[in-house]
Amino acid sequence: MPNQEDGNASQGTPTRTGEVGTANGSTDWNLSSDQEREVQRQLTIIRRGVAEIVPEQSLVQKLRRSILTGKPLRVKLGMDPTAPDIHLGHTVVLNKIRQLQELGHIAHLVIGDFTGQIGDPTDKAETRKQLTPQQVEENARTYKEQVFKVLDPEKTELVHNSTWLAPLRFAEVVRLASTLTVARMLEREDFTKRFRENRPIHVHEFFYPLMQAYDSVALHTDIELGGTDQKFNLLMGRTLQREFGQQEQVALMMPLLEGLDGIHKMSKSLGNYIGIDEPTQQMYGKAMSIPDVLMPRYFELVSQVSNEELVAIQSGLADGSYHPRDAKMRLAREVVTRFLGEQAAEEAEKHWREVFQQGDLPSDIPEANLAAGRYWVIRLLVELGLAGSNSEARRAVEQGAVRVDGQRVEDVNAELDVRDGTVVQVGKRRFQRCRTVGV
């Protein structure tokens, strides 16, 4: 729940009250040289990995105000619980908030239990299916369990935007809607594309960025974070705060992290993600499969190495003095340690070395019952669950990813003898041991 400093944030429409300084935060603050150095120190940390700060000068002024007055900045992140799990891509923004917390600022994590029932239409070619309140609450519960693996709970205020959105009267909603034009809404690329393609845009979808912006008004937000795909929404918060006579927030946008395929942004739907609640060996193994070219980016966005060490790592990867495999092992260990603990990381690294560096098979290969005999390699992979379809199995063979008892299978028409104990492997991490006794 918002604290007492939130004023009227917990109910109805906030009053149009000004704050110290001008509406855009351009007040000149007279700081000592030590205080000004602290501003620059914080700014250097905040800038790391950031795609865009709008406007940066306003951020400087807010930092100066905070340091001079001793009052922490109010940092906001809105999270619509439309999916129940957090992956490494989500932690890019969470890591930045943690850095801000370590600088002494307070995070407002807004669980969008109200806006989540609409869903942000960003990057969607059609209207999202609305979630029920029950679905939203269940997803929000999972978010809450996972998010404090990154954020400092002592410096995080967890709030639900239904607190101030649900009580709004229709006249107040109309008043909010009057601050924007349809033309402004159509500046969003996804809306524009759907309009040009004659795809439906429902009126309630226009309300999503408006409600999300109203969260910033309710919380008197100083800095709002989001991915680069959230730029329109973040700037809308500035617009609405200006309408209510508040100092406008700074929009701090983080890049979208590419997934394990090295092409598309990390996403559960694309299967190119590393979940922060995955089994230990799976999490470590996925980290070891990050494309070499992305290692500098991953270290910058998801690791906790210092800025000085980051420069050294990136330099070593660039000139070849730091092997990408060694960099991946370091990153994988850090990721597993952070989310699953030091012991889990040690066990995962030991397992990986045994299997992939020393060439040994893992000691815990899953087993599957299968009749002994000759099998077409494609059928064998599907029956063992190592491929979801014939076409997927065929691709695995063509890519040289299939081994039977350690021997690579390259012929998609190969017929293989299966006996008790035969080990079938696809890629670096998937194994099945065939058991034919009693079958």
C-alpha cells in the first residue's frame, strides 16, 4: 500500500498540487563539490546498460535534489502479471532497480492487477485476451515469490494499481481520457499497424497506457523503468503528471535481452529463455549455450560485476585473451548462485565439467522403457521424447546434434540397433537411456 507520503494515491483522483521546483524539475540546486561528485557517481552507475534516458538532464536535477535534501527518489516499475514466471530477460530492468536501491532510492513495484485484466497490447497484432481477476491474482502471487530474488525487500513497496484505479468514478475516467487524443494514441506503432491493416482496435485498449500513466500520478513517481518497447507508455506518464501539476518523471529505458537463439528477445513463448526458477543443471546448461557474440551484452545487463571489471571482460573477449567458454562458465555460476545458491552453482559446474569437458556421461540419465530391436532414428527420438515431432527429429539429425552410444548419427534414414542400456543424446543436455529388460 502507498505510504503516507503518497497523499491521495490510494483513492480517487490525486489533487493537482505542485512540488518543490518547476514542473519539469529544472530547479538549480547548490551542491558542494563532494555532493556533486556523488551525483556523477550515481549517474555513472545508472547509465550502465541503459538504452535511453528521457530527459537525462532532468535525472541529474532529481539526483541533485535527492542528495541535497536526503530524500530518496521514487522509482517505479509496473508489472502486469499476464504470465506467471520471471526469466533472465525480466531481470535486466530488475537489476537496474536494485542498483537504484543500493544508491539509496525506493522502488515502487506496481502489480498491475487492474491493468493486467486488459494487458498491454505492445507488439501484438490483435487484441489480447482479457484475464480474469483470479488468473491475475495467481500470476501476481508467483511474481511476488520470485521478484525478491533480485530486489531488496527493505527498499521495495509492493502496491496494486487496483487500489487507485478501481475507485475511479466514470466522470473521472472521462476527465482522464480528455487529456489525450486519438491521434496521439495512434502514434504507437502497434496501433498504427493494426489501423492500416484494418485490424480491430478496441476502445478499452486505448485505456491501458492511460491507466499505466495514472499509476505514476498516484505514486508521484520520479523515475519509471521499462524496456525500450515501453517507451510510449513511459512518456505517457510524463504527459499525465504534467496535466496534474506534478514534476514529470524520468523515463529510463533498458534494452531487450536477446534469448538463447541470439536473434529474438528472450521469451517463454519462443523457448529461448532462462527461467530464474529452473532446475539447477538446466539453468547452468542454458547459460553455457548463450551465443559467444552475446557474452559482452549479458555481462553488462545481467551480471553484477563492477563497471571496471566489465570493461576488462569485454576487452578480453574482444581481443581473444578471455575465452568465451570461460566467460560463460563464470556467468553461469553467477546466475545459478544468485537464484539458487552457492552450493547449487558448485554442483552444476561440477556436473557440466564431467559431461562436457571430460566427456563423461552424467550419472543421472533418465531412463525409458523400449522394446529391443531396430529403430528408424527419427522414430526413436520421438518415442524417447527427445523430439516433439518427426520434423523436429529430422532437424536434430541434420544439424549433427544426435548421438547414440557416443557416435554421431548424420543420416536421417539410419536404422539403429537398440539394446538394454543404449544411450541416446540430443544436443549437449538431453539424454535418455533405453531399458529393454522385461519389455
